[in-house]
Amino acid sequence: MTTPGHDAGDDLLRILDELDTLIAAARSMPMSASAIVNREEALDLIDRARSAVPSAVRRAEEIVADAGAVLDRGREESERIVLRAQEEAERLVAGETVVRLANDRADAIIAAAEERATALRHGADDYCDRTLAALEVELGKVADQVRAGREVLAGRLAHADAAQRWAQSVEAGAEGAERRRAGWSVDPTTAPQH
């Protein structure tokens, strides 16, 4: 029998070694391969071997069971790791999908804003052009009025200048006549006597 903490496989191997030694040390029968073995010792070793075998088998079964349990735990752990990896991959893919969708939405918003800005800029340019064209027409009318006003003023100024020259020439002529008249007396009492 084995004691707790003692390996049954080691006991079995030791018993087989003792059996081997018993047979090897047995006396040979002359002219034969047979040997004289102490029956009691041989049977005792066989009994001990029989009692060690179930113990060794149980121990082997325990080792196999332990190995199976370790393998099962390893499988479970690997399945948990794979599951976590799949969940993480799905989370990352979902995150990438959200980011991709957000980027697509942002691109669409930017494109719409740029299109709207272009339309507004075109509308503003068109409005400014129409306003400037109308202002140009009005300024043309004002320029025509200014030109007409200046022409009227130029005519007046020319007429005024001519009138002033005429007045000056008349005045100059009147002064000359005055001077000529100053030598002549209209008063008969002062008239020279011939």
C-alpha cells in the first residue's frame, strides 16, 4: 500500500525492480532456462504490484483529469479572450463607423456650406453689379445735368462778360465825349466871340 504523498507509480516501479532482482538472483535449473524462485517472495511482490496498480492508475487518471481540467480552463480562457477580442473589434469597428459617418456628415455640411457661400457670393456680386449699373445711369444723368448747368452758366458768363465789355466801352466812349465836350461851352454867355 502507498502512503499519502507517496507516488504509486514509483512504488510499482520499485516492486518491478525487486521482482527483476529476485528472478535474476534465482538459482538456475541445470540444462534449462528455468529458475528456482522463492514463491512466497514472488507472490508478495505480485500482491504489492496489484495493490499499487490501481493506485497508479488512479493517480494517472487524476493527472489526466487534472490535465483535462487545465485544458478545459485553458479552452474557456481562450474562448473568453477570443470573445473579448471580438467584442473589442466590434466596438472599434462601430467606433470607426461612427467616426466615418461623422466625417461623411461633416464633409457634406462643409460642401453644402461652400455651395451656399458660392451662391450667396454670386447673388451679392449680381446685386452689387445691378446697383452699380443703376448708380452709373444716375451718375450719367447727374453728369448730363451738371454739363447742361455749366453750359447755361457759361452762356450767362459769356453774356455778362460781353455786357461788361460793352458797358466799359460805352463808358469809355462817354468819358471821351465828356472830355471833348469840356472844351466846348454850351453856355452862350461863355461862348467865344468871333
